[in-house]
Amino acid sequence: MSEQLSYNINPSDTEKKEAEQPTSVAIQSGETEAKIVPEKGWTSEFSYKGESLFYAVGDFSGKSVRGGNFPAFPNFGPDTLLGQHGFARNNAWTWDKQTENSVELSFKPGNVKDRELDNLYPYDFENKMNISVGDKSIKYDFLVKNNGDKKLPTTLGFHPFFAIDNDIEKQVTTNLEGFNLEGRTWEKSKDGHLSLPLYDIPESGLIEINVPGKGTFKMNVSPEFKKVLVWKEIGADFLCFEPIIALNEDDITNNAINVEGMRLDVDPKSEVNLGMEISFESEE
């Protein structure tokens, strides 16, 4: 991993010059490493002893970026106005501070440069995301703060791409009830719809993903995350397990953020902390 970046910037500064914003930062704990891209709020790499645990992002210039992990805010999945997985992944986050093993980013309406939010998402929000690594683990603490006078809706989700070889995909097992990838082709129907496996997250919030020849991923999520979506591209060496706030869904419904009962509403002048931690145990 590249040399650790450091900047002498006061984290309390509300305006930081673009020239002072790093394009990529590296964090490390022992032999566990990760790379973060603040301009996307995206984790591009996560590895242990040089072995990729997340499928690494190769290129951010294409229309569809594959790899790493990103937060889908304010919405996970399709939305007619907000677009697929919201706007936070397509706009630059503000780099606030960093230690050897963690980095903190923030995101406000002013960070959104690719569209006008007045009619799309007219809420006074403030997000803070702390990303930290430990021994074979990576943790995301995501704060959604509502500074406004009306409820703020979100169907936040995370989108980690686990590095899992395509040829062993069908052998992966989990603790999710009804999980079975046998016979799944990942092909879209004629109308372009892709029916995806959507599972209930256990009440413990723990998802175990057993990968033959590699080891076990353990994903712990906040209780607000109720469902996990499993997805991949045909032939790709990754498998995504995506925890989402989908309080009442059996499918990824278009415009779910507008449907009461399918979203999380953050009360005015309040905040909610949402988190995900992923750890890895090598196969002995």
C-alpha cells in the first residue's frame, strides 16, 4: 500500500481548499490495509497480508464502477429522481481528519455538485463517516444528522464487493435463512429486470459468509438494517452482500424512499448512527 498521507488541516475548518483535499488516503493496522477515495466516499481496497478481501476498484472513470465498498445515500436501489443508489457516491466528500488506522469524511448538501437538490431531496442533512481498520477488519460508523424542521427519509445501504472467485461462487454458504445460489444465472429478463436474492438479516445483526479455500467473512450491522441483497455480474470475481434499510420489502422497489414503512425517517433536529463492521477469518 502507498505511503501514509498526512495533512495539517484543522478539522474544525468548514471550508477546505480543493488543493488540500487528498485524492486517496491509506489506513493501516498491522498487516490490514485499506485505501479510501474521498472524492467518492469510496473504499477502493481492503486487504490482509496483501490478499484482497474486497474486490479492488480498477477504474473510477467508467459509467459503472465495480469494487470496494460505498454508502448508498440517501437511497439504496433505483429511484426515478435520485437515481440508482443516490448521489453520495458520485460527489466529493470532505476529508476531515485521519489517524494511522482511520479516516473521517463528511458530506452535506453543499457537497452535491451534479444536481440541484431543492426539488429532489430538500432536506438539511449532515453525514459523517468514520472508516477504521483493525486486525483483519474494517468498520464503518455512519452518522445521519437532520438539521432541518421536517423528517428526513433514507433507505441507506452499503455495497461491499467481496473478493470471491467466480468458479467457487455456488459453493459459498451463509447463515442466512434460505440462502442458496445453485441455479442462479444473474441474467436479466427481457424487460431488463434482474430478480435478486433478498434475505432477512438475523436479529443478531450478524451475517456469516463462508468461502471455501479462503475463509469466513463476518458482517455485523446496526439493527436498522433489515435486509441484505446478494448480487454479482456474470463471470466476475466478486460477490456482493449489501445490507440495506428496507423495513418492509420483499424486492428492491423503485422509489422506496418515498414509501412510508420502507424507509427510515430521522426526526427533526436529531441524528442516527448506522454502522457496519466486516471481519475476516482465514481458513486453517
